[in-house]
Amino acid sequence: MADEAHHVDRRRRAFQPAQILGDGEHRATIRPQHDRRDALRNLVLGQRLPRARYYFYVATTAGQVDGYAFIDDEIGQHEPITFAVRLSAAGVVDRQEVLVYREAFGDEIRDPRFRKQFVGKRPSDACRLGVDIDAVSGATISSESMARGVKRALVLFDIGVRARATAAITR
């Protein structure tokens, strides 16, 4: 447990100099500083963050957060795959959707059978092919792309949005 807490603390430090901006009640913007994006890659994602800025859209009812939506692109074999991840207020995946699939093959990742594997995932979950996600036969690269994209959403939420909300509560 102490190792896990230390690992989470190291991930959060990668975002300390980041600008985390509140854009009203409807959007949270996360902007990791350029020099810290490599640290985040090495700590968590195993890949470079492709963007300098990410958005989480916030759903609220009567001032209470109902959940969050994250929309991004992840490169498939040759083309970007536009996807969305819906997170609960606690940061758990409720749903994952492929919004735009541009490749000639592999769009079976749109199937509910594949997508339901992401439901219930938390930032601490591996979210990796062969570990806790099964690839779609004939769509291995697209399956891997979606696993990376969902993991990125979870990690950015945990380090950016959840950390900001926790800081606001403890003030």
C-alpha cells in the first residue's frame, strides 16, 4: 500500500507545475508543462503525451458533479481514431465509445463486446492488452489504441481533475 501511495505521489508531482484551469462548471482544462510530459510518460503511460492541453467536460445537476467526458484521438494503424470516455464522478469508466473510425479494417472495436471491457476501469488498473483487455481478432492495433486512449483519460483525470477537486475540498 505504501508503494502505491508513493507511486501516486510521483505521478501527481509530474503535474505540479501544470496549469489546471477551471472553465466555469462545464469544462476542466489540463495543461501539463512540456518538460513534465516526458516524466508522465515514463511514470504511467509508456508513451509521450501527444497534446499540450486536454479537456474534461463536466456534467452537473444542481451543483453536484454527475460525471465527466473525455474526447480525444489515438492513432490506429495509420489514421487517428476519435473516441470518448465517460467517467463517473469518482473517476471510474462508465462507457467508452468510438466516435470516428477512419481505418479500412478493424472497426470491430466499436462492438459492445469489446467496449464493455473498459467499464469499471480505474486509474490503478493496467488497461493493457493481454493483461486486463482482450484484443479483437483482426483489430489488434486498434484494440491497443483504445486501451492506450482510455488509460490516458484515466491517468489525466486522476492526476489533474481529481487532484484539483481534492485540493478544493481540503482548503
